[in-house]
Amino acid sequence: MKFKRQRSQEVGVDLTPLIDVVFLLLIFFMVSTTFTRESHLKVELPQANGEAVESEVEQIDVVITRDGQYILNDKTLVNNRRETLERAIRDLAGGDTSLPYIITADAITPHEFVVRAMDVAGRLGFARLSITTERQGEE
């Protein structure tokens, strides 16, 4: 009896699943790295189109410079600590919390200093708090 010899198959590794896994890992890393860019948002101050209102009413103007220095009614404070700001506002207001409290900050002022000025206003009981904006076209 004569039997036909069976051809032996070559032993090898199928690379198709390996390539699929590599592509899936590549897609995963590409998608996961794009989420880190969302934490680098550029924030600009809002702009308003209204006319400036001139008032002769006494008010408390808190100007915050780009490096976090506070200026109260054209007088610069010694430092930018919360206690110093609170004491200066209390002395300036003389206990009258019905005065308008206006915060003006530079566009690149750290958010911490603006929130600190708002927090001090809330602790002292000021109810008429406003934040100034710049009109469009001014720069």
C-alpha cells in the first residue's frame, strides 16, 4: 500500500492579533493624552458695551495688580495678606457695609487674589459687590 505523505505545515506565529493589539494601544494612548490639554485653558476677562456711569457716591475701589498687590481707593497696601486687606477695608468703610464694593483686576492677575478680595467683602457684610469690565475696543 502506498500512502501519500501529508505535507507538514510550517510552524509560525500569526502576527495579525499582535498588530491589532498594538494599534489599540496606540489609539488608547493618543486619546488619553489629549485630555491633559484641557487643563491649560486661556481665560480672558469679560467685556461690556455699556456706558460708564459717573457717580459721586462714596465707594470702595479694590484694584488688584498683575502681581497680586492690592490698591484701596488709590492707596497701596503694605502686603497682600488677607488680614491686611480686611483691616484696611474695615477702616476705610467705617462700618458702613452699604457702600459699593468694586473689584478691578488685571487680565492676568492670579484668580486667588480676586477670590480673596471677594471673600473679605463677604466676611465684612458688603452686599453691593461688582467686578469691573473693559469696553470692547479698549486696550
